[in-house]
Amino acid sequence: MPGGFDIRQATSADREAAYWVCLKTGDHGADGEALFADDPDALGRIYVGPYLEFEPELALVLEDSEGICGYCLGAMDSRKLFERYEREWRPGLAKRYPEPGGDPSGWTPVEQVYHLYHHPDYFCPEPYELYPSQLHIDLVPRAQGRGLGRRLVEEVVSRIEANGSPGVHLGMSARNERAHGFYLKLGFEELARDGTGENEAIYLGKRLNPAGDSA
């Protein structure tokens, strides 16, 4: 592994550090610390916590001598993960964090996330039966550009493929051009776009188990 980096299975003890990675990449791939200073864990409770809790076997972290600096999280079935999120995870968030009031145009970034705790924005690209599994990856800058993201994705995808999934999808900010190019190089193709302006998201997918498709 280049530069003293290691990839290993995530554990529940990694939650705080993984939430930090989510924060440091939380502004459309850039550092979100200034935006979420009022609640640094706000994003992680949606985009990291449920994966660690419900599908830990598909959760990998990347670390070096300074600590955890990236992760790749997976779900075998995106809809089933969301069902568990709705049933077992989101009610606790909605109870602990009040829904913001007033004009949404005046909400802070933290209040926008709290709104999602009460009104989740779930989108799964079609055709779902071809891309039911899901990936989510983030790396802080010191881990980028070293081929480590590719290794993380390939390892999680191999586990998903070994469990028989026909395909995997992921979502990303349309503003994150670097990430878009990265996924295209890994063989992902664009499936759909959702939202507008700075909130536009791109959904990409990759087919797996081609031998099974032709059987």
C-alpha cells in the first residue's frame, strides 16, 4: 500500500473518525467544516452512520499514521437499507434534532440537514433491478491522487459482486467534477440526474456479474 496507508474493515469504534471524513468532504467534495461548525456530525448521521450500523461487512476505512482518512461504504440493496434507515435510524434523529422553521432560504447548512432528518430525500436510479446495490466513498485530500480510492471501490464492489448483485449505483454532487471523472474511469456510467442548481446530483451505475446476465 503506497505511503503507509492501510485499508481495513470498519468497526463501530471508527464512527467518530468516519464522521470527520464526511465533514471534511461535506461541501460538494471540499472541506465542509466551516459550513457545519454548529454540528460537525450532522452529515455523518445520514451518510455514514446507517452503513456502519446496518451493513458493516461492506464498510472499509482507509488510515495512515495520522488516523482514518477515507472510507468506502456499501449496501447490498439500497431500498432495503433505506427501509431500515426509516424504521430504525431516522426516528431517533427526528426526535433529537428539531425541524427548522421559517423561510427555507434562510436556513443554515446544519438546518438544511436537520430538515432531511424529518423529510428524507431518497432517490434510487432506474432500472433498479439492474443496479440495486449502493456505494458511498470519501477521501480527505492527503489520501487523494494515490490510487487508494480505486482500491477501496474495487474491494467493496468485489464483495457486492460475490454476493450475487447484478449492479451497483452511487450518487454524487454535480459540482464535484473530479469525482465524476474518477467514477467514469472505474467503468461507471451515468444513469440519472436529480435536483437543480447547486443541489443537482448525478447517479452513476456499473453492471456486475455479466456471466449471470447471459445465462
